[in-house]
Amino acid sequence: MPKQPLTIDGVTFKPGSRTTVELPAGRLYTHTPMTVPVHVVRGKSSGPRLFISAAIHGDEINGVEIIRRLLKLPALKRLKGTIIAVPIVNIHGLINHSRYLPDRRDLNRSFPGSEKGSLAARLAYMFMNEIVTQSTHGIDLHTGALHRDNLPQIRANLDDEETNNLAIAFDVPVIISSNLRDGSLREAAAEYGIPMLLYEAGEALRFNEVSIRAGVKGIINVMRSLGMLAPSKSKSRKNIVPVVARSSSWVRASDSGILRAMVPLGSRVKKGTLLGVVADPFGETESRITSPFNGIVIGRTNLPLVNEGDALYHIARFEDIHEIQAKVDEFQIEHEPELIPSPNTDSPIM
């Protein structure tokens, strides 16, 4: 466990405290200062330091709500260790409903950053030095891109034993064994030996209740696995044993036109399964979109207007598709919101 004091932007956090700090993130051209809010929860007992970040892509907002709900949990009063919660990393992108920063750079391809580089590089450098290097573990929350929906999934470097154990503990039905990408936060964290998970679920600029509930529960599961929270007393069911996909690929449109999607997110598909049809507005020409292998749909476009080469369906390769379908069905049922929430809950009326 880390022995050195926890200090962020000159503020030192004492055991048993909860504090919000604002990290400087430059100014707008109107001279308005921009800041990245960070909320630190320190338990009275020592333990791991877990950073939880969201909105590195500014339009991916599910994670903002996941962190908000997490920070309201009464169980945090018995926390061992520290949570460093950063619900909005790309503050510029969120304000503009944009994935990118104003310089059109992708923040998640700009790590570890540079103190004197571009705006993206400077923000990445600040986040690395103020947040990541002070942590022992990390969880980064994402959604699909604009007009794309992702099935709840964990992406992680499963070749690292501790990361693999945390990925299993998160308790989603699908884990993608994902290589580290150049310039990504996961790659930069790995350089410091920090195990990190990336949670993907839902669509940009939309709240998805199943994805949010699963995200909150997944983080709690990881914290229990790390000893930050006491084990669950509930014995209602065992955790889902996830199925690991070592490969996945997008199926792309062979022609431009209007997509009639045939297969919903989370569906099991066999090689040759009809996923959809792309046709011109008159229906005179039609292109059939089929699955190239057995697997499950973990991502798909929600926009029916497609150009040649557009990504339509993201399929994770599984041979035992009956097994993974059962796990996905169980997961969806468990996290489906009630039509009428119980009193004193934080769930919206559906």
C-alpha cells in the first residue's frame, strides 16, 4: 500500500476526509478559466488508491452518472484506502458535446502528454502527474462513439494477472482481451505498473440505465476484490463467469444507402447470419450484411444512413455462442430497471 502522502494540486488529503479540488485546465479565449473537478474520498484505514475517470471523450457521459451514484453510496463510510474520482476529464469536449478537444485531438491518444505540447498533450500530462501516478489501480469509463451503442464489456490487458483478476471481478458477461494502444491512458498507466480496466457500455450523449447500474456495481465489485470494501453479504447469485474474446472485428457497409438492421445488440450470431440490409431509397439495389464468424454483437450503429465502409456491427468471436448468450441474458435481466422504483432509491422512473 502507498505510504507517501496523497497530494493533488498542492492539497494534501487526510485519512477520513472527503474533498473536491479543481485542477487548472487552461483558459478559453474569452479568458474564462477551465478546471477539471476531482473528488477524493479517503478512508480512515490505509488501502489501495483507485482512480475512476470518465468523459476522457467529452461526449461519453454514462460514466459521469456512474461516478455520481458511486460517490453517494453509504458504504464509502467504511472505505479502506482512497477513491480519486474524476467524472469529467475532457471538460472542453463535454461542454461542446464533442468527443475531442478544441484542437480536434483525441485525448485518449495523447498520453502521457507533454507540459509544453498541444492542449490535449498538456491535459494528458496534468492528468498523469496529478492523478495516475498517485494511484495503485484505475478504472476508465467509456461508451460507444456518436450513434454507436456498446454492450457492457470490459477491455483489459489480460496477460497481466492482477488486471485479469480485476476484470473477472467486475462481473460483466464479456471481457475483450485488448492490446494497449499507443497514446492511450491504459498504455501510460501500464508504464507505471498500474493495473487498469476500461469499461465500455452504452452510447455517446445518452444515459443507458442498464449500463449505468452495471458500471456502479462493477466498480463496487472491484473495490471488494481489492479489499477497499467489505465482501457482499448477499448470496442471491454467484458472479457471472465472463467469457473472454481474444478477437473482435467490425463488419462494414459494402455500399452506401439506408440500413435496415436485423439483429439487436447482444445477439448471438453464426457465420453467415443476416445482420442487416443496405439499400438505396427505392429498393432497387440491396446489399446483404452477414456475420463473418460465430460470436456475439457487442457494438452496433444506431444510424440507418450509411456510407460505403462505415462500421455497422462489432462482433466478438466466440465458438460457444449458446454459453455467452445465456450470460448476456442473465446480465440484462439483473440490471434492467424496475418500472416503479422503490422509495428512497436513486433510480429514475422509467
